[in-house]
Amino acid sequence: MPRSSRSPGDPGAPLEDVAHNPRPRRIVQRGRNTSRMVEDTSSNMTWFTCFACSLRTQAQQVLFNTCRCKLLCQKLMEKTGILLLCAFGFWMFSIHLPSKMKVWQDDSINGPLQSLRLYQEKVRHHSGEIQDLRGSMNLLIAKLQEMEAMSDEQKVAQKIMKMIHGDYIEKPDFALKSTGASIDFEHTSATYNHEKAHSYWNWIQLWNYAQPPDVILEPSVTPGNCWAFEGNRGQVTIQLAQKVYLSNLTLQHIPKTISPSGSLDTAPKDFVIYGMEGSPKEEVFLGAFQFQPESIIQMFPLQNQPARAFGAVKVKISSNWGNPAFTCLYRVRVHGSVAPPGEQPHQNPYPERD
């Protein structure tokens, strides 16, 4: 019987062939060993693969964690840098800001404060003016009420004239310099010579501020505009422009409220009036009087009986109100008439006002 073409290890070979041939058994055994080795190798490969995958996973995890740490460090560094920049900027701002704030405060606060002070000064000044005006208005209202209470028109006119002219005297003044009266220097005391009344330049006297005696013949009565003589005794002789039948004499002094010294101690006190006529001049006693400086204008009646006309009048002062250095005369007025008093009635030289 011919041999089959099948190999001994062929599964389809008959069993008897296999049983009678020992070589195939070895082959089969070797195949089994090989498959077993393959299986072991496969198991070993599987374990190694799992180990490698685990290592790779751990490496990836470590790498991921490392990258994450780097990213976190990078962000932390960025934020730290930003924080440092902010701190530096705040420090620079805090250094330079106070000076600029001070300048701004000076410009923005001092300007309005200065304007407020100026406004307060203006308000205070205007308040004072308003108070003065209110006081003047009250005085004017009081005077108007007094005038309204007066029923006689003549008294109202007289009140108005006295308000306008504080030294109003309803008598002609024959001692006015403008009408021709003058000073008889021969029978008049010397003017008080005070150093403060002189002006010098290099020990050279330029002019003298002291007023001459004829200032008492002028109507201007202001502080310092007077004739002064040394001590408390002196005299002045007034030459009239024509002979006058004398009736009264008026003395005037400044009020205490406008006196530079605040007192009236330079005002004359006791004095005597003489009428003078003839050559040599005869002195006729016309009266002795006392001037009270509280009444700035005082008229004194002369004892000219029987009536006589005189061309000059002497005022002889024997005392003043306390100043030992000098005495001041501001104004002297002489009243009377050109004609004898019994020949014509007395007429008011000033026209009446409607």
C-alpha cells in the first residue's frame, strides 16, 4: 500500500499512522511546548505592555503636573510683577502728589478765601456807612418833627437859618476885614512864637505858620485858624472902617468836639472891652465879661450910655481856661449902628426869606 502524501502531523492522517510513527509525537510535543512558550511569552508581553503603559501614564501625569506647575509659577510671577509695579507707582504717586495737592489747595482755596475777606471788608465798610446814614436820617427826622411842631413861619425860617449857619447872628459886623476893618498893631500884643509853627531848611527859616492878628476879622473859623498870643494875658485893638455907635461884641471859639487837643483850655476867659477915640486915643470902659467856651458863640452887651461913636475897639484879656503857654482868639465881631440909636429904628441888614 502506497504511502499517503499527508504529513505525519497532519490532523487528517489516520490515527494508526500516528501511533506507529514516534516522530510525529515528538513534533506534537514540541508544538505544544512551542505554543506553551508562545503563551508564556504572550503573557510576559502583556505584563510588560501594561507596565510600560503604566510608566507612560505616570510620566504623562508627571509631565502634565510639571507643565501645570510651570504655568502656575509663570502666572504667579506675572501677578507678582504687576503687584510690584502697582506698589512702585503708588509710592511715586504718594511722593509727588502732596506738593501738587498743596499747590492745588493754595490755588483753589486761597483765591476764594481772599475774595471772601474782601467781601467781608466791603460789607463791614458799607455797614458803617449805613449806620452813619441811619444816624443822620434819625437826626434829620427829629429836626423835621421839631419844625413841623412849629406853627409860626418866621420861627421855622429862623430855625432853618440857624441850621444852615451855625454861627448866625442877626446883627451887622463892623469888624469884618472885608468891610475895611484892620488891626492896630501898635496897641496889640505880639503873636505867640512857637517852634512848631516855623519851617526851616538848613537852619534857614522859610516861612511861619503862625496866623497874624487880622485872622480874627475873617469869618472862617476852623481848628488852628486863630491868632495866639503868649501866656494868658494879652490885648488886641481893632480899627473900624468908620465910627460906630457900639452896642454889642461877639466872641467865637471852636467847639470841643473838633478841637485837636480835645480841650478848650486855650479859650479866653475874663476880658474887658474899651472903646477908643481921639489922638492920643482915649480908652472908654464898655464892660467886663467872662467867656464860657461851652457856648462857642457868645454876644455881650456893651455899657455905652450915653451912646458914643468909636473908631476903634480894644479887647483886653486877663485870663484863659488853663493853658499857661498861650491863648487863642478865633473871631471877634463888633455890632452897633452908624447913626445914633434914637434917630432911626434898627433894621435887619439881611433880607427876609419867604
